[in-house]
Amino acid sequence: MPFVTSCLMASGCSMARLGYENLPTLAAWRADTYLSLNAEQRALATRRFESLQAWHRRTQLDDYQAFLQEVQRRVAAGDVDEAQIRAWRLAVFERWKPIAEQVAPAAAEVAGTLAPAQLARMREEIGRDNDKVRREWMPPGRTERAEIRAKRYMERAERFLGPLTAEQKQFARRYAAEVPDNEDIWYAQRVGRQQDLFAVLERIRVERPDEATATRWMREHLMRYAQLRDGPDRAGAESSLAAGDAMGAEMLARATPKQRQHLQRTLQEWIDIVQSLKPAQTASVPEPATTVR
């Protein structure tokens, strides 16, 4: 679900389909970027990604389509508040769990082939990613950080609603300035998960466990992506997510009729994309778009 959702939100219909269709190649390329895989490792990763994609296509897309149709119906009925947005967010995280179950043995198998130099390269690449995140999302001044936060809020809203009004932009800026700075908390959660991954990969490399044990370790790590890490920053992370839910509900409540129509069209496009990605033998006739009230 996370990959499909990000494709749908970040690109047009043709690009979303292209990204999903070429997922094994793209994922293997991404892994190679971080790990500099040798030819044997690259072939192994590609085979595993191909198998994962076939499973995902066969078993998960009906559920995604039903989920999107439910969102579409509630939006059309005007039955969306902060609690509903939170429920949708949690539902998306739940849909990561079966993927993690499928990814775990493949990731454990590839992890068992990695050399120390490859893990060191991964640390360097992720470190560069983190440096970029800090530069772009976390300037030292509160005013600058609030401006970046407001821009992020507005870009996210425009993916769903189309162009915002001046009043909506003003609200987004005011809201961004009022909420507590949460980027440091989000970043701590991000880095914590990365450290967990490094620890699992190094443990598999050093201890060389049997397949079942390596898979269990990897599964436990992957499941953490569907939940917040325990620790002193957990409450702050929960508060940050709640603020995002509240922001989404407020923007939808302020949406114009034209923006609501845009959202309905966008949801229908996503439904159509998911429908088109299903295997031919399991594809069903999509439900018609719900009329906007």
C-alpha cells in the first residue's frame, strides 16, 4: 500500500501505472544505489521483487480498490472529520503488515549476502539523505521552519483539492505557525528506524542465522514501520500525527464545491489505476464515481 499510495499521490495516471509495472526494476535499482550490488545480488533482488509484485498484484489490489471507494463515498456524503482521517491513516499502516510478511524472507536472503563494505556504503548514502532532509525541512529558525511546514501543508492539500484559495493558504500558514515544532521528533523516529535496520543487517551478516531466524528478525524490523517507536519522543510523534489529521479535516471542511469535485475526480482516477493494475483474471468492473453533493 505505501508504494501504491505514493505513486498515486506523486504522479499522474500514466506515471503511476508505469512505476507499478516496473517496480522490480526500480526497486532493484534503488537497492543498488544504496548497496552497490554485484551481478548475483542484483539478479537475486530482481527475482525477489518480481515475486513480491506478482503476489501483491494478485492479493492486495482488490482491498485497495475497496478502501478507495469507501473514502470516495464518505467524501461525497460529507462524512469526514478528524477521527475519520485518523482511522484512514491507521488503516493504511495496517495494510503494510501483510507486505512486511512477504518482504521479510526476501530481504533476509539478500541481507545474508552483503559484505561489510556494502553496509558501510548504505550508511553513507542514508547519511546523505538525512543531511538533505535536515537542510530542506529543519532550518534552525522557528519562523523559517513554520514557512516550510506551511508550504508542505499546502502542497499536500493541493494534491487532493487542486489550487487553494487565498483564505485557505492563509489558514495553512497560520496553522503551521501555531502547531509545535515537530520535525525533530519526526526525524528522531526516522533515524531510529534506520539504526534498527543497520543493526538487523549487521546481525544477519555476523551471526549467519538459519533462514527462519533471519526472516523473523527482518519481519520484526519491518513491522516497526507500521507503528511509532517507543521512547521519550513517542508522545510528541503521536501529537504531530494528530495535528496532521486535524489539518486535513480543516482543509476539507473549507473546500469549495469545485475543490470537492476535484477530489472526487482524483479518487476515481486512483480507483481506475488500481483496477487497471489487477491481473486480467481477477479484475472486476469498477463501481461508478459517486455523485458529489
